Amino acid sequence: MAKFKRNTSLLTHSERVHARKIRLRWLIALSSLPLFGMVTAFGIAPQTDTSNVAIQTVVENITLPSTIALSNTSANTYWRDERVERGDTATSVLQRLNVSNEQIAAFLKTPDATRALIQITPGKRIQAAVTDDGKLVWLRRVDSDGNMLEISQRAGKFITSTTAAKLQTQTVMKSGVIRNSLYGATDAAGIPDAIATQMAELFSTDIDFHQDIRKGDHFNVVYEVKSLNGQTVMTGRVLAAEFINAGHAYRAVYFDGINGKGEYYTPDGKPLKKAFLRSPLAFSRISSGFEMRFHPILKQWRQHKGIDYAAPTGTPVRAIADATVDFAGKENGYGNFIVLKHSGNYSTAYGHLSAFAKGLHKGEKVSQGDLIGYVGSTGWATGPHLHYEFRIAGVATNPLTANIPVAFPIAAQQLPKFRAQAQPLVAQLNLLDGTNLTAME
């Protein structure tokens, strides 16, 4: 470059233009060098005073290197999400997801697809990855048990698979007031039915939800919900609850214990789970009490040695305490009949069942709350109901007035852990208590 550093003012116009062209080519060449090379090249160039040099713009056509066309043979993939509406079918949901290829339509007719999509219910969400020409890459949904079902395409065929979904757990706090019924109050507060049922079971040894609840009773509840991508998938357990019945407050907090088996206790460590539940049905009404009555079939007055609970056929019947099955079969006027033998001199009997729990047999161990059968009208029954007897030393006793045994408080060695878990739950109940709060998420 040294030959270009003489006084350019002495050059002719054509010489100056030619010099600028050569200098421009050098600059273009240098600009294509790596950064380190550029610094080195300009670092060794001698400093020249260019204040008196005339400046002229030179335009020159430069041939650029040809571009390389990148081919993309795969179609674009789009992720879509749809909410299942009432009246939807698998086909209508797939249409909204823009799935249009005939191959998935044929797959929907197979047994695998039927089983996979059978639980598409209103309110649930379905996600799909779809190409821009409507071909399905995968379709996913989460069932009520927290399992993710996926339909995906591999080697030109659709297959189904199930894995555990990675759900996020959130805590919800809500309150409600009884106007007509527990379910009516929980519906008004936006509380899932599963939580209402859990609350009824929690306090079932202290409150008979068939006849004890009153207008104006109120409750507070703290519970879990499981969500995926911000959408609620399933309801978890009740963590803490309070029910004020006829002015008396009942409280419960969840404690998982040392062995990890969760139970519910009062805030001072007394178990809510007593030896016997008050009723073998979650919800019902008493249609006939423990009293003398005119038998509708025998047409005579006789002692009714149990309690009849009116309920639709198929209503689940549960064991009111830990027991061993002493009898399960047909028994004259009782129809399908179960007798459970509990600890001590206690036993319970359940009649007119439409069916027994699957696999139930004599000698089987059952736990409190386990399903044992279903309400029916077998035997001497004029309609679907459960005949329930509470027996002490083999003698039928009125279960509504009998002295029901209580359980023991939490073990002393577990109290420190219990207090650590219970304290924040009680604080949340205190926050809800006496307020008009209906939802805090």
C-alpha cells in the first residue's frame, strides 16, 4: 500500500479515481478477514493526515457470492389446545384442533383409540401437535388420576401410551354457608364435589349430614388442586377443614405421620377417625327408624331392628369400621346381605343390596370406609334402600343412640412433627374464620 501514500493532489483526475478503486478493493478484501486479522492490518498502517484530501463517492458493482438454498422437506408443526365442550365427540374436538388426515380418522375406530378417548368429558383440555397440512404428530390429555395419555405417530402408525403427568400442586382456601344442603353450599362457593364429599367423611363421626346440618351452618376448607400448564386437572386432598354446626365448631387437619400414612386430627392431636362411622352412606335420608312399625310386606306390626336409608339403586355402601367379613350372600328377607365382625362384641349388618363389592367374601379383612356393596331392593323391599343394623353381642341396637367407641390420640413421639405440620394449616383456617372470603388461590 506504500505506493499510494504519495501526495494525491499531484495526480490527474483519472489517476485519483483509479487509486480510489484500488483502495476500495483493498478495503473490501480486508473486511472479509477475521477480526484479529483486521486489527493487525490496520494496526501497522502508517498514520497519514487526510484532512486536505478531496473526498469523492465511488460506486462500483461488486459480484457477491451466490446464496445456498436450504431445503426443508419437513412440514411446520403447530401446538394447539382445546377445551372439551358439552356434546363434543372425539371427531369434533379433532376438527377444532385442525386434525384432518384420514389416517387418524381410521385409527379412531379402533379399540385402542376408544379406550384412550373414552374419558373425554366437558371441561377437560386436550393438546395436539399438528403439521400445517393437518397431520397429527401427537395428541395428549390428562385423566382424573393424573396420568397423561398420548396418541402419537411412529413409523406411519398411531399408538397409545400412558405416563404419569408432571402436575403442579396448588393450595386453595374457600368458605361457604349452608342455605339448603352441603352440596348446594359448596357449588355456590365453587368447591368441587370431591372436596364436599371429603368434608362430609371427615366430620361424619361427629355430624350426621342426613339430619344434623342446619341453615346458617358454615365451613372453611383448605385443599389441594393439581394442574398442568395452568389448567386444573384433578382435585387433591383436604388439608384442613372447619365445620360450624349449630354453633359448635369442628376442625380437622391432615397429618401424614411417621409411616407416611395420612390421617386427620383435631388441632390438638386427637384423631377424627373414630372406631365407627355414624352412617354407612355418604348422603341419604332415613326412611324408617329403629322402632315399632307396620311392615309393608308382612302387613303386621313388628319391631324394626335397624335403620333404613333411602337411596338410589347402586349407591355405594361402606364399612363403618375395620372388620372381617362374617357373611356375604343371600339371607331370606334381607336379600343380598353382609355381616361384618368388628373388634370386641360389635358387628354390623347390611341388607337389600343390589350387588356386593367385587371379590368380597367371608373372612376378608376390610377397613373403615371401604366399599362393600351397593344399595338395592333385593329380598323383602318395596323400593331401593339400605337396611342397616348395629349389633352389640349379637343384639340389634339403635345406631343413632348407641355409645360409639372412640379412638386414641396421636402418639406422644409424633407430636412435634404433628405440631409443625398443623400450625400453618390452623393459621389458614383462622384467616378464613369470621370472614366473607369465598376464594383465595
